[in-house]
Amino acid sequence: MNGTEDEHTEAAPRAVARIDLDALRANVGALRARASRAEFMAVVKADAYGHGMVPCARAAVQAGARWLGVATPEEALALRAAGVGSRVLCWLWTPGGPWRACVEADVDVTVSAMWALREVTRAARDAGRTARVQLKIDAGLGRNGAQPADWPELTRAARAAEHDGLIKVTGVWAHFSCADEPGHPAIDRELTVFRTAVARARDAGLEPEVRHIANSPGTLTLPESHFDLVRPGVAMYGISPVPQLGGPEEFGLRPVMTLAARLASVKRVPGGHGVSYGHQYVTPGETTLALVPMGYADGVPRHGSGAGPVLVAGKWRTVAGRVAMDQFVVDLGGDAASVGDEVILFGPGDRGEPTAEDWARACGTIAYEIVTRVGPRVPRVYVGERP
């Protein structure tokens, strides 16, 4: 057990994120059942929250998602380049973005201000085709979206562009700020703002195809927010957006990603031996140290130093010392392990392994961040992939 014996010779990755597409499809089914009267948008931005955008998009469509949601135009165009033909909504734009490319690719683009309406109408003229546009209202989140005071001007201008054949307003939408805090007073306020914006858009002569505000927590806990379409993100990947109300199993969901690695070193060290940078951890006695070849360059949070949970040699343990760029150490005490043995950072929890939510609690963050930060050095392996 000195790190040189019994080494595995077969080709195997040092680390892997196993993505269970059957679980993802089942999650889509469970979420659709909670909003059975609304259409379903699968949010696959940020590489499908770290799970792999194109495979997850295809799996979601197989499970009944008619719409896909992304943040950037580059994500939308990547879906089109991969042959994904579903309706795609893109919402995060800056001046000079690839408006024409998205118009020509039949992407529904979000407009939140007059400058964006001018750019998309110009792109439509240049492309010689009608742009599909969704107008976003800032219902209270304070990020993107038109302020209610600016909404009348935007809707009138959008209707004029629609009359000229340059655009078709396909949707009106907004985003909750506090839907993950059940009972928060902002929820009702934002629903009121959104309903008013929808009514004023109708008064301006617009007839949007879909109205939507429900994100993952809205889909799960606010049926009054479902309108014509719901757009779950993190819940689709089996992570509860409201862990204070219950884990994924409480909502019929299952975590989709399992993050694992293979031990790179196992060795005995004496007591008083420093571990990793700064020697924040010093062995209390003679012990066995196991080296996990993953670090913050792979997405393991440095805030997990001394706290992040892992399953090694059948037991739940915590990171010993600091997480480094490419590796971290676990103290096995008197337990045995071998080079090449699997260590699970997080997964569904079936085998007693930690979950992404456990890592979030250990690091003082949210599970969304834990899965989305898994980096490109970690290959994704898909289980349940279909043609």
C-alpha cells in the first residue's frame, strides 16, 4: 500500500462525471406532472448546469420538453449546430451580439430594452426574415428586463415592429427573485407586476404565444405561477431548489450527476506530518493518506478545504488540509485502500456517498454552484444515452 504496488494498468480516467440521462428524463416527467397544463422549457444554460448541454437537451426533448432555455446566444447557436431543432429561447444579450445569426437560426431572442429591439429589428431586415422575440419585464429581481415605467414604450415599439413584419412577439416573461423562499412577500408582488405587464402588452396589441415566470422553485411550489410555460433548471438535474422544504426525493427527483475519481497515491505517514499547503492539517498519529487527483481547477471548491465530504473505502470522510489546484488529500486513519480505488465526491446518495447539497452546506454555497463548476478537465460519461 505504498502507492507503487498493484497499480491499475487499464485505461481509466483520473476523474469522471457520470451523467444519468434516464434520471434526467424521469425528472422531466416528474416536473411536467406538477405543471401538467403548461408547456415545459428545459433550461440547459451553462453546459446544462455542468452536465453537458447537447446530451441533456436531447434527453429533455425525448422526455417531452418542447422548449430549451439558454443564457447566451453562443449556447443557442451551439444547439442549432448540433442539430437540435426544438424551440430555443436565449436571454442574455449585449450590444453587437450575433442577432442576425440567431434570427436566421430561428432562435427566440429576449428583448429587455429599446436598444435590443433596435438591434434585433436591424438584424431581421438584414436577414430578410421575421425575428421571434420575447419581451422581458423586470418584475422585481433587478437584473435584466424592462422596468415597469419603460414597459409601455417597449411594447408599443414592439407592436410597431411586428406590424412591419420585422418581428413576432412570441412571449412575455419575467424571473422570480425569491421563489426559493416560500412565503416571501416579493413573490406576490412580482406576480402582480407580471400580470400587469401581460395585460399592458395585450393592450398594446400583442398576442404572445407563451407567458412564463416559473423557475424550478416556482414549478415545484407555486402552481399559480405556471401560466403557459414553466422553465425548470436545477430541479431537472435532480437538485432541490428549496432544500429547506425537502431534498430531491421529496419532489420525486433524482440527482443526475455522480462525480468520482481514482486514488493516485496511498501511503503511510507518521504522526505530526503536515498535509497540503500551509499545513492546516497535521496528522494526529501514524495514519494512511490517500491522494485524490482533483482540485479547484476541476471545480472542487477551495472552500471545501478541511470540510468537503467524500466517500473513500466505504466511509464518509472529509478533505484533510487545503484543496490544491489539481489534488486534495484524505486521511483514512487505520483503514485500507489501494491506488486506483474509486472515491466519490458526490452522487445521488444511494451508496452512502455525499450529495451536491452536502458539498454546498460544507462550503457555504448552493448546490447549483457545486455542479456547474465541474470543469472541462473532467470528462462526462453518459448513462442511458439514446440515439
